[in-house]
Amino acid sequence: MDSALIGLSLLLAATPLPPQSPHTTLGVATCASSLCHGSVQPWSDGKIRQDEYVLWSRNDPHARSYEKLFNDKSKEIVQKLGLPKPAHETAECLDCHTHNVPPARRGPDVLIADGIQCEACHGPAEGWIKSHVEKDAKRSASLARGLFPTRNPVRRGELCMSCHFGNAQKLVTHRMMAAGHPRLAFEFDTFTHLQPAHYGGARGAAGAEGLSDGVRNWAIGQALMAETLLGLLTDPKRGRDGFFPELVLFDCHACHHPMSDKRNAGARLGVAPGAVRLNDSNLIMVRHIARRVAPGEAEALAQASKALHAALAGGGDALAQARRLQQAVKKLLVEIERHQFSSADLRGIFQGLIDDGLAGQYSDYQGAEQAAMALQAVADFMARRGLAAAPALRPALARVMAAVANDEAYRPGQFSAALRELRAGIGQAQTQ
């Protein structure tokens, strides 16, 4: 790798997330002109459509995220938590429902009511607003002036996760969820596709803005979430809530089920009944990824995960185990980013997800939920590569998704039945 590429790589890694950027936010009015990004119709089918602001304001839920802080649910959450200010004035709420930068870094046209606006993802525009429209403008120059590298899947994943999953700076805690905040369920590739596209190029085209490789996005997202979870677990400020661990990091359904519903979902981990289990849904997915990306390390990762569960249940130094596992996942993330996923990888991941489910690995709801979203993402990408007949798999995939539609109604047996149907559908698709 030459020095220019090394420099760019270091720059991408060092760019702070937009809320932590030292630059000033200018506001969406800076982008909304019909000659900039506010055109009603796209000017071309190239990378820059010119109608990005209109797409965001009309179709993107991010544009209305601030409004939710005024509804009855938000009022109820604030009341139950005993917070002194309403939700639309409380930092813990504003940090994810709007681009909440300090007043000193807000330009005169910035409106908090704009919610998750342009600069919340692309970075405060003070440094790059002029350079990005200059003749012969180079993206690298704008990146050096504070443009956030959304085309880099790892950095984009970190940004999305900062609100949709949490990080050391902001986290939907167990207390918030007990007060009524919805449980966060995130999968990077799925959420990328759910967001109205405001960039050029077809989603399925190879290399379109670095956004189209669904399997890599899925794998990067799973590794990032697993690494973040382990980091939060070992963070002295985030890993505890008074005497207790921060319970949002653990499996909700290990505790939240009827007393008459006798469960021992921890049996697959060698954990005795009654233990509060870590939410290992992303770690389960990481094991599938490692089998294809770094097969020599897959078993070690699986054993390290199992050792962490045992330590958390009282069998050793849980924090030391978590740190070791976190480093292993960080190392795997580097391998994922540069791995070219082959047709064999896609088939192997898809079949592996099904096989693990039929072997009882998704007795916990959150593991099944992540597996279902993964199967959907991988099946979509396989179909686009011509590796599977989408119509043959669609009914079975719909039943897989239906089995995880309601966490309170989840039954492992129903999920396994849907997986068996999906496995049979693969055989039918291959014979067509």
C-alpha cells in the first residue's frame, strides 16, 4: 500500500463521529437550495442526484426523529425516570433523536427540530462546505476538512450503531427500557436497505459507493456490535448500574418470561438454569462469519465466548475474558473488511445459520432475531448474484421472519419448523 493510501486510511479511522467533531454545524438550509441538494427531481443517475434534501425531508424517518420526543410515550418515560426536564430538553433523549451538538458549535441556521439532519451523518459542514463544490473537487480534500467517511462501511456502521445500538457516549439503558423505551433491534445491512436511498448508483451494483455489498455490511455490523457490547461490558461507567451490571447488555428473555414457562436456554452454553445470560446474539453471528473469513480462528472464538458466559455465571474473571474476546473480534473485523465474499461463502453462511438453528442454537429470542435478519440479507444477496431462486425461498423466509415478529410470542419450536421449511426450499430452488 502506497503512502497516500495509508494516509487516507489513517484519516478515515481518525475522523470523529459527527456529534464529537470540533467543526461547526451549519444546518440543513445550507444544503436545501434547488441548485444544491434540494431539487424536486434528480438531475442525473450519477452519484450526486441533487434531490437528497427532498428525499430526506419527505421519506426518511430520521427527519422526524425529534417529533417523537413530544408524544405521550416520551412524556411517560421522562416522568417514570423522574427527569427534571421534558424529553425535548433532555440530553439523553436529544443525543439520538437529533444532531445534538453544543450551542457553541451551532451556526445561526441550525434547528434542533430538524432531527437527524444532513450533518448528523455527513459531519459538520463548516470545513468542507466550500471545497466539496469546487471545480475538480476531490473527496479526499473534503474528508481532511471534516466530511465524515460514510462510504467506509466500518465507519458508517459505527455511526449508525451509535444511536441504533449504543456506545460508550450514549446508551439506551435498562432503566430507560423499564420506563417504556422500545428495545433496540439493529442489523446494519437491513437498516441500510430500509433507509430511503439518496445516493447514486443501484444498490445491487458492485461497488456503488461501498454500500451495495450486503453480506460484507452484515458481517461488519455483527462484528462491530459484538465488539461494542464487550467494550460496554468492561466499561466501568457503562458496565454497571449501581450494585447490578447494566442489564441492557444481557438477554432480556432470560428474566422476562412467565414464571410458569420453565426455560434453560443457557444449556447450549453450559450455563446452569437461573443465570442472567449475556446477549450473545451478535457473537453467535460472528462465529458464522469467522468460519468463512478466518476458519482457523472460528473455534477459538466460539470457546472464548463460552468461557465468557461461564465466567459471568460465576466461574472466573469475566472482565478479563471479555477483554480477550473483544480483541479477537477486533482482529476479525480487519479480516472481514478486506475479505471478498465468494459464492461458497454465501452458501456456507446461509446453510450454517439454518443448521445452527436446527441444532438448538437460537433458543434465545435475540439470537433467532439476528439469524432471521441475516438469512433475509444473505438470501437477497444470493438472489442478486443468481445463486438462488428468490421466489422459491420467499414463502419460507416470510415464515422465518413471522416466527420472530413478536418477542413475547417467540417459540423456538416454531422457528425451527420455519428453518426446516427454508432448508427444504433450498433444495427445491436448486432443482429448478
